[in-house]
Amino acid sequence: MTRRLIAALLVSFFGCGDGGGGQATPLSGPNVVAVVVDQGPSSLDKPDTNGLYVTVTLCEPGTSNCQTIDHMLVDTGSVGVRVLESELTLTLPAAQDASGLALAECVQFVDGSSAWGPVKLSDIQVGGEAASMLPIQVIGSQSYPMASDCTGTSITNPDSLGANGILGVGVSLNDCGAACAQTFLNPGLYYSCASTQAGACKVVAVPVDRQVPNPVAAFPDNNGVMIRLSSVPASGAPSVSGQMVFGVGTQANNGLGSANVFLFDPYGNVETAFPAGGTQYPSYLDTGTNGLFFLDSTTTNLPLCTGGLSGFYCPTSTENLSATVVGSDGTSSVVDFSVANASRLAARNFAFGNLAGPMPGFSPNASLQLPGFDWGLPFFFGRTVFVAIEGQTTPAGPGPYFAF
């Protein structure tokens, strides 16, 4: 997930837009849930841009005491359910480590933000799909003060997240995996908390089956998701509708059809050649990112914006570009995209398919720091994209992979 909030800084240039773009034929079934791109939760002080949202129902385990939470950010770049403490009214039981101590975690995202808070147990329902007793993270420090080594810009409220929580539906089965289950070389995601006093939470090894999981893997249609969003006019739109379908090839409504399958390299990435057929860079697809973030101004010849928009590109006029997405087996597809001047996008619109910025510091693994491609939400407009979970059986073989 990479969130870069800019809505309040945009100026009126194109006007109010002309509504949503082309509409895909709606699908139906218990594995289908509506998603929307709009200005974000009503509690935001400033509206959000290019946030993809879904409604999630959480319940105290084994009871009918439930809470429906809207504007949860759909994030293919992370896994796990995370809800802001300020938005949660349920009393959920604590998840525990092997010694019976309550668990907390510090999740750090690509944009330098971090989410601290306790791990709780909850029943979860999204659309017609449900799972019981899943560990989730409650983002906040009311239960336990933030650990001193949990660094980064803290997510504390809807304004700092641009959502009421996160529904992470990426390619991994758990938010950490084998690394967090070992004592040595532990990345420090999980903490056990001996008390509510400051400094009482210490890094701990947590078995995989106690970690925050990808909720989709616990649903009946458990091998991935399909995301379908309407297209967006060049001037943007106030909102965009779409659907998320659980499962890949598990039902008549989620078949791969003619989609190309892009397998991952050992570091969990695909490659993107820019320009099309040119130098290849590590890349991934991420609905939790609100723009197309790629390379740097020197490499792309796209000028940066100034002032508060310096994290975005501002070409004199819209640039039409193309790149080639390449899977580890050589499967490739040319992607045409455009980059608009971010300072001229319409202030009354909240969905843009041509918002882009630099990504000079992508780290495909722990030892490398390279320029890269983050195909954020604009990539998904007007497309059907599949995200297959690692190790799960699909008609195209086991995940992980992207397909479109």
C-alpha cells in the first residue's frame, strides 16, 4: 500500500468531470461485492483521491453482535483486515502468543507510514463470503503504547489513512509468514505485550497460523480475487463503481477467460519494461496506491510538480506513454497509459486514471534499492484484474500471480 493524499491541493482546471466512464456488465452471486472510488469516509477533514473502498462487517466471534464498517480501503499490495481503533465499537478478544500474552504489531508501508495496534480475533463478512475467528489488527495505541522501534509516520485516524481501515487482499497467505515465526532474523512485525505500560511490548516470534491472514484464503472462494472497475474520462470523475469477485476460476462469474497470467519472480514481483520493450524494472499491481508511481524524472523526462505536489509529475501537457509488463516465464503485455499535469486536475473529481509520480526507491528485496513501477489504482480503471494467492490452486496453476 502506498497512499499519497492530494485531493485538497488540486485546483479546478477541467471542471467537474462528466461522471463515471464505461460500465462493465454487473455480475451477481454471493462471491460478488460492490466497490467504489469516491471522496472517502464522511469523517475526513479533506477528501481523498483514488481510494478504492468496500464495506466490511466484523462480529464478536460466535455472536450476532456485529458492526458494519464502510470505506475500508481495498489493497492488493498488502494482506489482512485492519480497522482504525477510533471507528471500532465492538469488544473483540485479544489474539495471544504461545505464552498467552496479547499480541500487537507494527506494519510499515511503502510510503513510510506505519500502523501500530493490537491483534484481535473477529468473525468477518464481505458481501456473501464469511470467515470465523480471524486475527485482525486494530490500528491505535489506546490498548498499548506504541513501541519505540515502530518507526514511520503513524496512521492514527481516517485522515492519516484516507479510509476507516484496510482490507488487504494481496498475494500472500499471511502478513509476514515464515520470517516472523523465527527468533533470529525476525523482521520485528509482531510484539507480545506483558502490560499496558510504555515499553511493555517486545518483538516476538509468532507461528504462521497465529499471524494476521489474508481473509480471502479463509473464504469459500479462497484462491484470490477479481477486480473490475469502470473506465474514467481523461478529465476524471466524481466517483467510479466496480465489483470485487472472490475466487479465480471457482465460479462461472470469475473465470480467467483470455487474461494473460504474469508469474512472479523469487522476490514476489513482475517486471515492467519502460519504454515498451526497453529496460526492465521490478514492479507490482497495487489498488492501495492512488497513482501510477514509476522511476524518476530523469529517466522518464517528466517534470515534477512543485510545492505540495512535488511527489507527482506535472508535464506541460498530458503525455501518452507505454510500457511492457513481463512475467517470470516471459509472458508479456504492452500497457498504454497517460500522465497528466497533477496540478491541473479537477478539484471536484476524486477518480483519475492519469495521476502519476516518481518511484525512485523501490526495494524488490532486502539487499537492493532500485527504481521501479507501482501500478496503482489508475491501472485498474477499465480493466478486469486477477490476484491469485500463493500456493492456492487455480485453473492457471498455483498462485502467486497477477492476470489481466
